[in-house]
Amino acid sequence: MSVSKLAVRVVIGGLFFGHGMQKLTGWFGGGGLEGTDAMMEATDMRPARRNSIAAGVTEAASGTLLAAGLATPVAAAGLIGVMTTAIRKVHGKNGPWNSDRGWEYNAVLIATLTALAANGPGRLSLDAALHRVRSGPQWGFFALAAGVVSSAVLIELGRRGARATDAGATNAGTQPPEPPEAEQEEAEDNA
């Protein structure tokens, strides 16, 4: 069982690390901060740069922690937060199926991360080596609740930032720009 938990952690954590680095640096074919900023603007997550950095750092750092099996419930909570935000801001309106850019993949990751937090990272982890394994249903609940709450807070902060930006544009006698359809499609691809 420890080897299977290690495999799940390394695959999911490694992919999240890569996804975060796509957002931050453009590695692995990503858009870097400029591309991520466009996605954040298209989804009303403003200020875009702050949210771009927050999303990229959360994915890269939490992915690294998860792969190492270190602070596993906290790592899971960070990634659950990112996936919950992706569902709420990008994929939710498309229905469940991934073939329609829906939320099924995000939901599978959330369920897997919740299960890892509840069942622990396994013997082959830094948590185990440091005798700091936190597991049990309460840790699964913690990871899920913390992820969902952090997503709600960040979305509300983004909404307030968008309103402030739109109000500033209106007060200056201009209308806030409408994101082009291509930016919305890019946002869906980057989420």
C-alpha cells in the first residue's frame, strides 16, 4: 500500500508542480505569468498578477509537498482549493464531462486528495520519516474544508478586485474591457 500511495503522490504532485511552473515561468509549454494574467482577467480574478502568482505558487509548492509526503493534509488542502476554484470559475458551467471542458477531472483530483489526507501519505513519505503523519477522517475533512473555504475567499477577493477595477474604469469615463473569446478559451485550457 505504501508503494501505491507513493505512486499516487508522485504522479499527482509532480503534475501539479509542472502545472504551477507553467503558470509562473512558462516551463513545459505554459503561458508564464503573462498568459496566466490573461486567464485571471478573463475569469474576473483581479488583480490578475497577484492571483497568477498565488495559483502558480500554490500548485508548485503543494505539488512538491504532496510528492514528498510532507505536510500532506496541508498540501492536499492547497490543491483542493485550486481545483475548486477551477471548477467554480472555468469548468462548472460546462457540465461534468471533461470532453465538454467540464469538471469531472477536477472532481476526481479533489476526491483523491481528500482520500490521501484521510488515509495518510504512507510509510514512504517525509511525514512518516519525521513521525508527523496526520491521518484519519478529520484530516480528510480538514483538507476538503480548508480547500473549499480558501477557494471561496480567493474568488470573493477576486470579485472585489474586479469590481474596483471596473468602477475605476467607469469613473474615468471608459468601460472595462471585455475579454476576447480567445482569452476565455485560453483560461479554460490553463485552469
